[in-house]
Amino acid sequence: SPSGRRPCYGGDAGEHLGLPFTLTAEDAHAALKKWAGQKPFRPWTLRDGAKPRPSLRAVFLPHWVFDCEVSTRYRGSVGYDAGGGKYEWTNIETWRDGGTTPYPSSATQSQICASFKHRRDLASAVTGAHVGALPRRGPRSPSSTATGDEKERETETVALKPMPSVRDAVLEAARHGAGAPNAVEAERFGMKRSLAWELCFRRIRECEREKAKIALLAAHGADAVKDIALDIDLSPGRQVRAVRLPAFIAKFTHGETRGPNGDFQQRTHVAVVCGTTGYVRVDEDVVDTSKARVLAVFGGVFVPALIAAYALGPEAHGMLAAQTSL
């Protein structure tokens, strides 16, 4: 490629898949408002500085999505409570069969964000079962044609659509109301598929480790488990596709933080709203200090005050908070 150009790690753009925006920008604002109302000490309103509402940016987040199946054997040491915080340990040397487990494209373990611009816990807002199944390409391998979970996977809804043109996807999102055409962005794939698979397999290993722990505890009536060893085989027929998932990146301010010069500045928070489900993840659980002050001052009579505040609205709560500070 010409000097100065960054490589695109998303592979052939003609093979890209994606989910369209089903939420509008107004739907995203409503989802943020709902999030704020789910806990009593969150702010009643979210603002971005002088703006009356959070700032929103509609983006397609790049993901590598896998569909695979693993077979696992495990062993470890089980412990029995000997009192005084000590355990008597027994080593289980024989490999135990952990069975075969599918990790389809609809599993969060199989969905790896390929952008390094966002915290992974926030980007996870767009992942989940709604991603659905990958459209099949080519004949199915004999090892994955059988029954049980595989039959279930065959009947999974394929919600992913071909998305070979970023420009068309952006224009369609704008027509749907996600934002202005020049404000909707499709982020580049910043992660190679090989690294994404390493992250996916790490998640799978952690799931298999937790299953082995539960199985060892149950099989031996033990109180603790340690030194779990896993032998994981990947079944033939693994699939992977480059997928773009819709999101709204929201920014709002609440509270204060000390700036580099020692002055106090408004604290900026970031949230991700799934453009399909409306699920919200925020960088931290924001607390309205005026509500917390009411709790600290009123103590035992706080509950009736809170009920009154919710019944009468934010203005009444503000008046109560002001009175407690006198």
C-alpha cells in the first residue's frame, strides 16, 4: 500500500456484515434518561456542559465475531474445610470429560470489538444475543452436523445483513434518524483477526475453567478447588466474520474534578448506547451529591423525604436538599 496509509485489518470489505440502527438519536436520549432513573441517587437529568442533553455520536463499531465449538477435559485439586481457614487438599489426577460446548456468534464470548478507541466494558453494550447467527458459507463440516445444540444454532435467526459499503450504511443510518450523514461514523478495524481470536479463546478458557470448578465441587462434595488444568480441543468448522455493530457514544458532565492547573472543572462521563437494543453502559455509576446529602442529613427520616421528593418531583427534592444545608 502507498506510504503513510494504515492497513485495514477487516479483510475484504465485500464480506463485511452488520446490524442496522433500529434506534434513533431520540431513542438513545430516552435510553439514557431511563438509565438515570433506574437508581435513586443518579442525576434526574444528564447534561453536557451548557447543553440541556448529552452529546451523541452515532458510530458503527467494528467487531470480529466467531462461531466455534470446543471439547474440554479437566482436572485439579479439591479442598475440604479443616477449620481455622485451612483446607485438606486432594489432587484429582485423572482427566475428567467436560463435554462439548458451542460458542456461537450470539454468545458475548465470541464477539470481540476490533477498535481500541473505547473501553472494552463500555463497548460491550452493543454485544449480546441480538447479534444472532452468522450466515453460513459453504458446506457444514461432518463434525458439526449432528443434533442438540447444533440443531438449535441452525434455527437461530440471522439478523446480520451484508454491509459491503460503509457509505451506504452511514446514509441508511442517517435516514433512519441516527444522526446527520456527516455525523455518523464507521470506525476502522484496528485489530487483526489473529489477536481477536486470542481474546476470544481466552474468554472461552475462563468459561470452561468456571464450568470445571463447579463440576469438581459437585462431584467430590468439596469446599474449594485450585490448580485447575484444562485440555481444550477446537472442533473443525470454526467461522469468523468482520461485523459492524451500531452504537451511540454519549458524553455528559456531572460533578467536578481537579484540572492540571489545580482548578476545578466539570467532570466528563462517557456512555455507550446500543443502537439495536438501547442497552446502556456508563464509565461509572454517577451519584448526585445533592441526593446523597439529603441521605446524610436526614438519616432515619430520609425514606419518607425521598418518597415525597419522587412524588413531588425534582424541584421539591432540590428544596429539601437546600433546607438541609442551612
